[in-house]
Amino acid sequence: MNKYRLKFSKSGKMIYIGHLDLLKFFIRLIKRTQLPIAYSNGFNPHQQLTFAIPLSLGMTSYGEYLDIQLTAPVDCEEIKNRCNQALPSGIEILKVRELSEGEKNCASAIVAADYKVYIDKKIENLKDIIDEILSEKTIVLEREVKKKIKTVDIRPMIYFLDVDNSGDNSVINAKIATGSQGNLKIDLLMEYIYKKLNMEYIPIKLKTTRYEMYTEKDGELVAL
């Protein structure tokens, strides 16, 4: 089968590269590594690459995923080393594994993701607000879907939510639904939290990092 999953980080200046540019970047990278990449059939063949889910512009991540298909088997460490030798600062391949027969691609498999949101100050009552949110049975919000405004209950999409107030700044930890089966954007959740706090939500004052993505296996969330 020769399908491999690459876990990579995106940080530094590379956080300002959008998803389409990142795709082009990896296409050029694979060519430079001379890995035996497989191509699609048809009049306009393209490399067999699949990303899990786009990362918002300006967001750091230590848990991005990319699936590739090769025409011949290559050792996972060899793939990792070849890629990292050709990569600039800000993108690093953290891990490579071979996919099992019949395993879904990362875009189809993803169901959740971990985020940390670093707030520019300490909010003393944030723990109380989060406890209040977790006690709610439904949280119906409006969001834009395919240029149409729709209402959605985000409460079932919040798998974990907590705050660390031990330092000078509040840090929110969240595990939320991500992917085609259900998708809660971290910005929408933070906007709701700030509304509950009666505070203006200014995204530029927050630093958000994605740390991991998950699939579901035997009723449990496991890293992709």
C-alpha cells in the first residue's frame, strides 16, 4: 500500500502561510526529497497528498497531519530525515508512521483536536464561567456555513474545557469536535466564553496553539 502519515509542526514565520500555499510548499518539498511519490490518474495528475484539516492563519501547531502515498516502500525514519533536511525553520516533521490496510485518510478520520489559548492577562473568574458553560445542556449559537447563517448546538462538540490560572496569564485548554462529522472552531468557542465574561473578544490579543488531532477507535479518542 505504501501509505504514510506525517505529523508536523508549524511555528515561527511559517504560521502566516495559508493552507493553499502550504500545499504547494509540500508538493515542492516532496520533489526535493526525491521520495517515490504516487500520482493520481487523469489528464492533470497530482501528487497523492492529503492534509487532515486546514490550520487558521497565524496559529501555531505541534499536531498537524499529512498523508502521502508512495510507489515503493520507504523506511519511516528515512522519510522523516529526508523531509527535515529540506525543510526551513518553522516546519518540522515530528513523526512518520505507515498506515494499515483499510485505514482512513487523516481528513476522513479526524474527529477532535486539542487547543491551548493563551490570554494576555489573568481573568480571575474564568474558572467559574467555564464551569457554568460545562453545566449547560445546550449552547445554541449562530455560525456561517457555506455563506449561510445557521444555528448549531455546540455543547456536544466540547469534549474537554478547563483553565490554568496558576501563572500571570490565563490559559484555556480545550478538546473540541473537528472534522466532517462535526466541527467547532476554537474562535467560535472563545467568542462565546468572552460573551459570558461580558468582555470584548479581540482575537489578536490571544495566542492559540493546536497540539493534537484525534480519531475515534473503540469508542475512545486516540491521536491520529
